[in-house]
Amino acid sequence: MSHTPGPWEIYDRGKDEPEHQECSIESTADKKADWVAQSIYNKSDAHLIAAAPEMLEMLEELEWSARTIEQRNLCPMCRERYSAGHKANCRLGNLLKKARGES
């Protein structure tokens, strides 16, 4: 299952309903999706959650962006070749697995 497509935006309920202090996150790309997340009380957390699709996209672009002299794709963190996959302790590889629900 894939995540709700981004971009995601913060809906601050407190602006429309002063008695509410929480925020919600909604997808601006998928109008069929209601909310990505609801009842977020810390606005810093809401901003981080809203940026998640764009951060994932950027990490995926960086994943095999390093090059050798032979122009082989390498992970910029663990310096492993694409054909071999990430090393077990590669922070970038492990973070992408976590974001994709693979770990």
C-alpha cells in the first residue's frame, strides 16, 4: 500500500474554531482522501508531518546519486553500489525502508 500522495498541507482548526487547538494534515493532491492525520496538538509536529512526502521524494532522489569514476550509481551514505543494495547499517537505506514500511 502506498502513502497518500503529497503535497500535504496543515489545516489549523484554531483559525476557524477558536475552541480547538489542534491541527490536521490533508492532501492537496488527492481530494478523495479525507485527512492524512488528525488531532495534532504540536504545530512543529504538524509541519514535520506535512513535509514528509517531499522529504521522502528528496531522499529517493539522493538514494543512488553518488557516482564512481566508472559512472556507477552509489549510495552517498554507505557508498555501496546499486546492484549490491545498501549495507545493513546504512542510515539512508534504513530510513527509506522505514518510510516505505519495509522494516
